[in-house]
Amino acid sequence: MATAPTRKKPGLGTKFQPKQPIPVEERLRRLFTTLCAQIDGGHFLNAIKTCHKILRLDHTDADALQTKLFLFLQTEQYEAALSLIGDNTSDHRAFEKAYALYRFHKEEEASSVLQELKQTRKGQRGVLHLDAQLNYRQGLYQTSLELYSELLETADPQSEEYSDVLTNLTASQKHLDFINTGFLHALDELPTSVVSSIETLPPPTSHPTQLALESHSTQSKQSEEEPAVSKVKKVRTKRVPKGVVPGVTPPPDPERWLKKSERSSYNQGKKRKGAGGGATQGVVADNAPPPPSAGRTGGTSKGKKKKS
């Protein structure tokens, strides 16, 4: 009868085979697949972490660096984007640097970078959009109006860009109309007394910010001079015992925690027994009455008579 073969159990003689590490190219391929899925799903913060992992494996990967910069701008991390770009504006990241400076409210630096971009990328729509927004923020409404008009002529009427450009164009036109003629109509609508007082007033002698600071300082001085009114704290109804009316019920005795013999009201209003009657033990009275005689006067005596 044939016997089944026995399996050998792993013992001391078997060698441990370590798991082979995944090659760097395969790890990068997997990380980029994860990165694309995260960006498509809108998980930008997780996508930034994936970019960090890719750059640890290859710190010179251009795609990972460009994607990381894009994610910084999408998540409004403009300071991190500027530090990633650095001081070099001659490469293809000059537009991103100008946009980050504009969003970081550094209009002068953004304008200088944008002037260089106009020469190398003349007519590019992104540059025109950024230039129009920068002029609008700086109060140059005529220039922004011209740029938005140029963008509106070349935009698709069915696109989202067309509606955004039209909104910005309308805002620039309203600001420009108010500066040119709108303020005159606003002055005409004011009462005659107000207009005459404005026309006769002398020009301001100091900067408006200085006037605001002076008025603020005077108001603070007046508030310091006024007597401070003590605010009465309202008693919480939850903390009031049952049957106690705040302001009506007398307050509790502050000595209620002491012994009765230690209280200041102890023995007040009470008379001791025998107070004022008789003398204390050991005191002899000067005008004490004589002791009564042995014989009794008046009345009958039931005692026995002595024999004669």
C-alpha cells in the first residue's frame, strides 16, 4: 500500500528570502497614477503630498514641480508658490510668478514681471487677463476697459470666459463713468446748503489718515474722562435658591458657619438667672439686717413647751 509523500516543515536549514524592493521607475509610475486620480477628484491637498513623495525620489522631475506649483495656486498658497519659483523669471514660470504676486497684493512687483511677459508672450490670453485685472486694481479703469473689450471680442459667447469678461468690463465702465461725469450728477442731487458749504470750505491741511487718527485720539480722551459706569451684573436665576428674591430677601448671616458660642450675637438680649438679686458667694454685706430672734411673735407654735 503506497504512502502519501510528507511535506517538509521549514526548519533551521531553510534560507529566508527578503522581499525585493520595487524599482524607482515603478514607484514613480504608481505615484503619478495616484496624482492624476487625486487631481481629477479635486483632492488637491492630498495631491500636494503625492508631489512631495515624487520629488523625494526625483527632485528634478519637471512635471512634478509644475504640478506642485499649479496645486499651490489652486489652494491659494501664494507664498509657498513664490518660494518654489524663486528669483528666476526668465523661464516658463514667469506668468505663475506674476499671478502669485498679484494675488499676494504686490502690484508693483507683479507689474514689472508682467512687462517682461508682454514682450515674450504678446497677445496671450492669460497675460491679457492678468494685465486687465492688475490695471483695474491700480485704478487704471480706461486701460482695463480697453483690455476687456479686446478679450470680449475674441471670446466664445457660449463660454464661461465670456460672462466673466463681460462682468469685469461692466465694472470698469461704471468706475470710469463715475470718475468722468457721475460725481457731477451726485453733487447736483445734494441740497444747495450742503453744496455751498462744500464750496466755501478751505482745503484740508493734513492727510485724511492723520485726521482720522486725531479724531480717534480725541474720542479716546473723552471716553477716558467720562466716569466709568459700573455695570450691574444680573444674577442668574439658576443659581438663586428657592424662595429667595434678589434685592428683596435679606442676605444670609455671614457668621452662619461659626459656632453659636463664637458668634458676635451670642448672649445679646438675654438676662442671666438671678441677675441683680443677692450677693455672690463670699461677700459680706455692710448693712445686712439682723438675724431674726429665736422667739416667734404672732401665730401659733406647734412645738413642745419646756418643763419648768
